[in-house]
Amino acid sequence: MLGNLKGLLVTLSTFFRHPVTYQYPDEHKPIEDRYMGFPVLMWDAKVEEPYCTGCMVCVRYCPTQCMTAVMKDNPLHADGKSTRRKIVDSFEINLGRCILCGICVDVCNFDAIEMSHEHELSKYARNGNRTNLPKLLEMGKAYQQESGWRPEKEIKAEAEAKPVDEAAETKEETVEAES
Amino acid sequence: MSALETLLLVSVILGVLTGLSVVVLSLTWLERKFLGRMQMRMGPTRSGPYGLLQPVADAIKLMAKEDLLSSWVDRVVYWVAPLAVFIPTFMIWVTIPIAKDLVIQNMEMGLFYIIAFSVLSIVGLVTAGWASSNKYAVIGGFRAAAQLISYEIPLILAVLGVVMLAQSMNLQKVVDQQDTVVYALIQPLGLVIFFIAGLAELGRTPFDIHPAESEVVGGPFVEYSGAHWSVFFLAEYINTFAIASLTVLLFLGGWLFPGVSDDVSALGVLVFLVKTYMVILVIFWVRGTYPRLRIDQLMSLGWKVLVPLAFVNVIITAVYKFYEWPAWSLTIMSVAILVAVVWELSRRMRTAPTPEYTVKLYVPVSEVSNAG
């Protein structure tokens, strides 16, 4: 009996609390850094070309077979501006079929494809999310700017270089302290 | 009847119908918003500011919906049933005053008339269930009959207590009698009985046993859709409003409020509406808090607790009237009985033996009998 009154008090106190609802389409929560959205292609700003060489590793590993890639000889390599002999000619991801598994990112040897923050891609047509190379690169550039992305290889190279320097520095310091 | 009188009658009927429809629209919005906030949701927000146009959108949707009819329904009864529910709920508004002298037809036997008509809607529910030729609908209809008839008794007896206090069945006079002290203070026991029995009459949570979605998937209304279903819906909310306004008129002093003159009708209507909506909010509050009772719990609460309590209420009121004791003596008796009953019920709940179940996880083969 007293429990009944307590129950009434619980609902009353809840009534005066502010609802926790987010009005989603009007109000967006900030996306976390590690959020895994749709895969996009990265842009090498130093040589003004995509990282992707069109090697088709991602295409072969994709479980839903939603990607295609075509490779071509790199004209910039012929001019001596780029180290990539081959470059991607055309690339398409049907993002409507993508299941965001991230396997394409794991298998890529050139850090060319990344899971972006892109996630609001609703379309009215069934194939409305077939995305071509320029669009993928555009989304990739947006993601690079937003997250300050750097290629994995660069980060690794720096990490290997650093410990040596630090060790050398500490040695010098100890020597100085002893003398 | 002259042409002018006919015109007046028609316009009054249309006016009451429109007023009640507006009230129902406001109630649906209020209920969804209020329940939403109690569950830390926002309720309707998308149509209009604060979702105020949501009931209008709902109404348009219901009107535009296809009216489905299954092939084995009893057609005449099936179409008449919504009206049989709706007309009584509409008719009781003939004699419910919303301010001093602001009533269609004031009757000396007003309360008697209201109670007589409010019982009639049960016939509509039962026929709706039967005509649908659907098991759930039939069960729902019978549940409605069982529930509403058994809760009619404590309701009538609670009203009888008020009638004995006021010495009148005229709602105007009942309210006028409360100009010094409202009857909620003199007879709190009556108020509690009336409110609980009223909830059961309405079939609202925690007594929504006849339309219980999880058991009989909407009860008598299973087969109805579109406009015909909305008539039931309309009737339910008008009934809610009616019970709330009866609570206000009988126990909370109607349009009277200290410091507010009851000669101005507009002020009276305002006070009356504010009080009624407060009572309705309490009904929604109860709905947001309690789960549904089982049918046997409902019946035992009705017959073992509320009916005896209602008789006790009548008896103490009679004693108080006969010996002409001061008003506070009835208050004390009423509160004492209420506290005693609540204490006894909670004691029984605490000390009720928990049923023992023995579950055998492993039964040896030798104990398994194949003889039978």
C-alpha cells in the first residue's frame, strides 16, 4: 500500500526531470574520433594524387563485393613527380551494399582507404549510393581535414626513428651528469 | 415544438458535441505529453509547436483510414454498437453543469439520471464484442460487463454518501452546499472510493482489463478500425472527462473557489475546467505509474474492499446526519476508517505467505511411471 504511494512519487519526480531525448535530425551529437563510417579514399596532398594504386586487394577481400577498381600507368611517375608507377583510374563503392566491416582498410598496403565519419547517406533510389572516384576522394579530403589523418607508414617510420634519438639524448645527459 | 426551439436544440447539441470534441483533442495531447514526460520522453513534438497539432493529425488520419469489415460480423449490431457506447456518454452531459446555472437542463434527479445513463454504455461494449465474432472481442466484452457492473455499486454508494450530505440529487444544489467546506474534506473516504471506482468504470489503467492489449488485444474494439473505432475512442475520453468533472462537482466544490465570485459564469467555467484538468492529470499520473491488475485481483478489490467500504461510508454519513454532529466528526470517522483499511491491507500484503513451488530438476527413471 505504501509502495503504491512511493510509485506515484517516483513517476512524479521523473516528470520534473528533463527528457534525455536528442531531436536527431535537428540536433546532432558530435561524432567520436574513432567512429567508423563508410570507407573513403585518401588524397596525397604532397604529390596531388590519390594514395590508391588500383591494386584491387580491397576489391578481392570485400565480403559484399561492393567495390570495383581499375588501374592505369601513372602519368606523374613518367614526369618524375611521383614514386607510384601505377595509379587508380576509376574506383566505385556501392555504399548501399557496404557493411562497414573495415576489411578493405585492414588489407590496404598503401593506406589509401580509410573508414571515414560519413554516415548520413540516405537516398530514395536503391542504387543512389553508388559512389565514384571523385566523390570518394572529396569525402576523403573532408575526413582528412576533419581528423588530421596521416598515413600509417609515416607514423610508423617516425615511431621507429624516435626511440633511437631519445636513447641517444638520455645517454648524453647521463654522461654530462657524471662529469 | 416550434421551429425556433428546434433550431435552438440542434445548435445546443452541435455546440456540446464540438466542445466535447475539443476537450477530447486536448486530452489526447495532454495524455501523450504528460505520460511522455513521466517516462523521460518528450511526447509529440513534430506537428505544430509542442506537438499541439498532433491530435488534429490523428483525427484526420482516423477519418481517412479504410473502414475494414470482416465478412462474418453481424452487420447491424456491429454498426450500432459504437453509437450505443457514444450516445449515453454524450447524454449525461445534458445535466452536468460547468458553472452556476450554465447547464442544458438542470434536473432535480440529475445524479440519478447520470448514473442511469452511464451504465448503458456497457451494452454497447458487450454488443460490440459479440457482433465482431472474434474470441478476443467476446472475452473483452464480457470482461467489460463484469468489471463495469461490479464497480457501478461502489460508485453509486459513494455518490449516495454525497447525496445524503447535500440532501439533494441536483448537481447545482450539491455544489452550492459546498460553499463553506468542500465534501472532499468532510468525506475523504467517499472521494477515494469514487475515484477508484470511477477509474474502473472508465476502464483506464490500472483497470484497463477489457481493452487489455497484451491479453485480449484491444477487447471489444479488435475488429473496429477508422471512424468507427474513433467513436469508441471519443466515448472513452468523454467518459474520462465526465468522471473527472463529477469528481470536481461532488467532492471538490465545482466552480466554487475562495475569493472568486460565482456570479460570473466565465470565471466559474475557468475554475471548473482548471479543477477538472487537475483531476484528469491525476488519472494520467495513475496510468503512468501502475501496471494492470489481473481480473481476479480487480474483482476481489471491488467486492471485498470497495463495496463494504462504500456501505460503511453510507452508514457513517447516516449516523452523522441523524445525530447532527459537527462536520469534523465525519471527517475524523472517514479518515480513521481509510487509514485502518490501508493499514490492514498493507499488513496482509506483507504477511501473505509466499507460495511454495518445488521444481524437480532430475527425476530418476525408476520414479517415472508408465502405468497411466
